[in-house]
Amino acid sequence: MRKLFLTLCFCIVFCACAGNSIIKHDTKGTKRVNISVNEVYAWVNYMPGENSSPLFRISGDILVKKSSDYDLKSISLSKIVVYQDTLVVYNIKPVINENEKESSLNKRNMLFNTLKGLELIENLDVDKKIDVELVFEENNKLFVHFINNIGIEKTY
């Protein structure tokens, strides 16, 4: 019994001290949002200027389609989670613009971006691809959509 207790204590301490990386969570049971992805770009801006530190940016053009699971008018893109090798690299509150010319009763064209960019962090390997989870909300219900294998461009 004592060995079990010591093993359990060791596991708790080890897991608590393992670092601040968050592992990709299981989304089983979370409903999927019906979307088409027109474009998603991720890049690191290395251009010299006022801010000499590199910035990570992501932008996209998606088409959210009507579904019986949610109200198309009230569903919103609330968060973008960027993963690399199953670890969370960024949690982003995106800037959203709607392209009303491309929207209708059956679809909404949403354009998202990070606007100013995010400070480049150690955990991001710019030479490896990322996965992105788009998290939507509607009446306190969550809906997700994954986009995998996005290359990171570099601008100089």
C-alpha cells in the first residue's frame, strides 16, 4: 500500500513539474461545424523594422455552412488553437471579418487573422507543420473543426 502511495505521489509531482506544455485534448463528443476551408496561411514575419523580433501570424478564409446543429446567424469563431506534435503552441482570440458579399441564408464567409501577430515562442519549430483547431460557439455550445498539416511560411 505504501509503495502505491509513493508511486502515486511521484506521478503527481512529476506531471506537475513536467513543464507548461499542454497536450492536444480529446474532442470526442464535441460536435463538428460544417465548413469549407478556402485558405489558411501561417507565417513568421522576420522583416526588420520597429519590432525586430519575429512574429507568428495566421489568417484564413472559411465558409461556415448551415446545419441543423446550430443557428448559422449566431455561431461565432471564438478561438483558434495551434498544435505542433500534439502540443498546444498558441491559443488565439482571432480578429473576425465577415465577407457579406459571399454570405447568404445557407452559408457565412468568415475571414480571420491575428492582426498584429504573436511573439514567436520556443515551442514552435518553424520548419515543421502545424495543426489548427477552430473552436466555434453558439448558445454556450462548442463546435470544432480541425485543419491539419499547415506549412509555416517565412517572410524576410
